[in-house]
Amino acid sequence: MPAASSSLIDPAIGQLMAAAQALDRERWRLLPVLAAVPDPRARRGVRHRLAVILSLSLCAVLAGARSFTAIAEWAADTDQATRDALGITGVVPCESTFRRTLQTLDADALDDAAGAWAQRRTIPAAGIRRAVAVDGKALRGSGTADGPGRHLLAALDHGHGAVLGQVDVEAKTNEIPMFSTLLDRVDLAGAVVTADALHAQRAHAEYLAVQRGAHYLLTVKRNQPGLHAQLAALPWRQVPVACQTREKGHGRAERRTLKVTAVAAGLAFPHAAQAIQIVRKRRPLTGKNSKKWSTETVYAITSLTVIQARPADLARIARGHWGIEDRLHWVRDVTYDEDRSQVRTGSGPRVMASLRNLAITILRLTGHASIAAALRYHARQPGRPLQTIMQC
């Protein structure tokens, strides 16, 4: 007698898998993630749930709010549908509630929650290597008479423009010791990490290659004089151009040529597999110097082998690193006017930066090419910010 068909079992297994996937998607919705951030307030006398305060704050930032006052004003004008969706039955929080709560919030917990959510939303497809850019930014407006402004170090996914993590660089230290602290929060298995010359550190290379199973592509400048001299002394004249691009934009023309050569084990940097030379030529499109080209030569090293990355891949990764300047820091400075923010107390400066990061990430993931246009779009109707968040 033939064995009974498993067709009656298979649908049940399929339903269980679908239910598990749906539960997993729901668990990684953004609003439940925000609700898990610990509340810094004493339980007695709390009138508004922290999840409501964070959700309203994020909605307001999606609509272009730049301060606690602007957040409170947006919340006061929000529509009834948004209030109902967030479970607000009475009055909305006032400015002092937003200010006191966000200034005492655990900024590490907020950044960790937002970063974990962003990582989950940007998991690469099979065969695609994640590229992560690391760079720091000062919050100039947060400085006081007692000290300089806050300095934050962030990790950005090249492909999606999503912020995967952020840490505070304390006044008594610098970005270098915080590099591993930041990346400990990011799943780096098989990824390539890009960073500027400050992070061309041997300890960073060992950390990425040995401890995290990741690769690196690091710019090298004269802060590493021995390594820079070794790279500059390579026989680049004998190396053919592997990749060449031409672009016009931002009022200038730019030509970039890239050469790549495998390096011997004698190069004084751990796990280095290839050396890169990038020559950039630029000229303004208008003005008296419109026919004059300026030339800059930049060197980089990578642990990616010839088999793991073709020259075109390396050119894309090297170019993609500057997305953290163009797609994150520039947006926060110009679109959100971050450097002139007067938020200075407690964790307020970092929390506001985190909300901007999260808003930018949401807008990138929902297909908005222009962040400035997206803020105007969300400002025109009070219900739009929450509708966009609910897509996440």
C-alpha cells in the first residue's frame, strides 16, 4: 500500500511558517520597537506613555520639526485619526513634557532600538555584501561655556542610506576608541566597513577581520606616514587604469580614475589584500577658473581580495562611503539646520540627532529621494507622518 500523501500536512506547515513570519514582521514594526525603549520617569504621576511621546516626536521630525517647541506645536495640531491610532484619549503632551522626557531619555537605548530595527529592515539579499560607512559629526550648537558641543559617531548602510547605529564620543576621548563600540551593535558578518583616514588603524583592521568576520576599505593619509609612503611608492605608473568615471553636478565637473594592485604580505597593515589609488580631477563649470583642473590623489587599502571584489566593486564602495556625508550629515546640517540647534541639556542634543537619523532612514526606506521635499510633503497634512511610519 503506498504511503499516505503529505499534502494534508504541508498546508499546515505552510500556515505555521506564514504565521511565524507575520509575527516576526510585527515584532519589528517601528512603533513596537519604540515602545520597548525604557522610560526614564518615575511611574507616579506619568500622564503620557513614553511610546506616545516618542511617536509624536518622530512624527513631528518627519514633518520638519527642529526643536522641542516645534514638536509640541505639531503635536497640538495633530489630527484626530493620529491621536486615535496612538491611543491618545485626552490632551496631547505639552512642550515641557517633551523637553523633560527627551532630555532624560536613555539615548543609548534609543539608538540601539532604532539601529536594530534599521538593520532588520535592510538585510541584504543572498549574495549581496552589506557596505557600512563609519564617520563622526559634531553638534556645534550644543556647545556651552563649560565645554564643546557633542560629537557623535554613526554607521550608515551604503545601499539604503539607513543609519544602523550611533554612539556618543565623549569630550575626553575621540572617535578611534569608539569605533568598535559602535560596530559591536551592528551585524557585520561578511560586510565591508568603510572609514576615513582617522580610522586607518591596525587595531581596527584586526577587530574587523578577526573578531567580526568582516572586511574593510580604509582611506590612508599622512596620519599614517609609513603606510602612506609605502602606498605612494608602489609602481602605479605600471598599473593600468581599472575604472574611470566622469560626472557633472553641484556646479563642477569631476573625473575619477581608479587603479588597483594586489599587495604582498610585507605591506605594514594587517589583512591588507589590495592597494587602491584614486585620482580625482575637478573644475568649476562657471567662473574664471572653469578651464582649470585641480588634482587630488587618494590612497586606500582593503582586505577584499581580487576574487572577492572587482575594480568596479571597489570604485562603488569607495564612492559609496561619502554617502554618509551627502545623505546623512549634509541633510542634518542643511535640511534640519542641526548646527544651529539650541538644544544643549542632558541627552537632548543626541536624542534630537537620533530622531533626525530615524526620520531620514524612514524616508529613505519608503522611497523618498529628496528629504527636503519629503518633509514638506509630511508637513502639509498632519496624518501623513504616522501613515509613513506605519509602513515601517
